[in-house]
Amino acid sequence: MAGQPAILLIADRSRSDVDTVISDLQPDLERWCASIRELPPGDGPIDAEELREIDLAVVVGGDGTMIQQARRLIEHDIPLVPINCGRLGFLASFDADSLREEAELVFNGDPPRRRHSVLHVDLHRSAGDVLGRPAINDCVLTAGPPFRMIQLGLDIGGQGGPTLSGDGLIVSTPTGSTAYNVSAGGPIVSPTMEAIVVTPLAAHSLGFRPFVMSGDSPLDVVIEHANEGTTVVIDGQESVPVTAGDRLRITRHTRSVEFVTCSREPYWRILIDKMRWAAPPSYRRGHPS
């Protein structure tokens, strides 16, 4: 294969399912790629020098692993080749067989890929310090114990906004719109859009509905009333306690992530096949209509 890439392989070999997939693919990867550098998964930083000549990151695991490694690699502009070993495989669209079938496309120097926008979440503490994090899927502000309603003041693009009383708020990327957001009644948004999806959790109002705002505008959320357990959760993987007076500023990240795509599974087909989007009821056989 001409122009063979140098790849970074990220896999948790302590998992038997992952080790089986890697052992199966190893001879093929060695044939398709000019070099292979392997790292275990995790959320620790990767030295830029280790990635200086890397063309692709082949990540083996479930969707949670893909999200974790996308956050880890966001500053390095390396496309991810996702190989599924999880239950759903929404982001991880390849398995060993489909990767073999599409190897000529994936490892040819210009693989088909989809660019996903990312959120940047700044938590401004009332004490003055700031904590910044990327979010691939979503940033969730949840009431937490003792599970009384919290109150949040929203400002959309510096033009003001509503006050939310309820169980919290989901702010998601288009990629994350099919995760917690859609379970809470939010809209499905194409992952190629530059947008921010905002969905209230159990709003104490019949009129507060989910909305989609421009990715060019910041969303500011002031925590006006909180519980002892009120928490900000990033991608379901990192939890940060917050208190009244803290403020979130959520913007589109200056960088994005790229996932190499499988031609057999275009985005809307994945929604139908894996998420059972708009699936009809299961009727009993022989029952009269």
C-alpha cells in the first residue's frame, strides 16, 4: 500500500475483547502501516514529540473510549480510526472485518472522515479561579443531592436569556445530541453542523423547551441556587462540584476532532440501525388491525 501511514494504536489489552481484536488485526496493521506506536488508554497528556510523525490514531474500545481519547488528542489534529469493542459502537463504526474491507480507503493517506465540533467549557468559580475543559459530547449541570430544584440564569450571546428552575441543563454538541440530550427530549442534530444544543432537565415551566443556538455565540450559565451535590459533568467522565455564584461559559472549541468514517455506515443509517430511530411498534402476529 503506497504512502503507508504511521499510526498510534490506543487499546486496553487488559480487556479480553480488546486484546482479541488487536491480536486478530496486528498482522494486517503491520502490513498496512509504515510504523505502529502503542499507548494504553487513559486521560493523561501525550507529549507532542511522541506524536510528531503520527498520521492516524487507531483507537479500540467502546464509545466512552473514543470520547476520552478524542479529548486527549484534541490539541494534536490527528484523525481517529475507531474500532468498536463496546455495546453500541455509535462513534466507533468499524469492526475488524469492515476495517479490512475498507483498508485501502482508511490507510491511503487521505481517508474519508467526518469533522465533529467540540465544546469548550470554562468554569469560573466565585472565588476567582477558572477551570477549562473540552467536551466532545456534552456538559451537564445536574442538581444533585438532596435533589431540590436549582436555579440557573442563562445568557445567550450576551443578549440575555431565561431563568431555569429545574433539575439542571444539558449543553451538547451535535455529536452528543444523540446521547443524554435525546433521552431528555432534545433534538437530533447532524454532526456536521456548527451548533450548540441546549436542553433543560425537568424544567419547572411548560414553556421552557430545548433550543439550538449558533456555535458562534457563547452561552453563559450563572448558578443562582444550588444543592450540596450540584455538579458539572463533562462527557459523563469528569465531575466537578459547583456552588451558587459559580458561572459556566460554554463556547465552540477552537479545535475540532475528526473520525475516519466507514462507508457502509453513513450517519443517518447508524441512527436507524443502531439507535432504532423511529422504529415502529412491535405488533403481535395474527392480531387483527
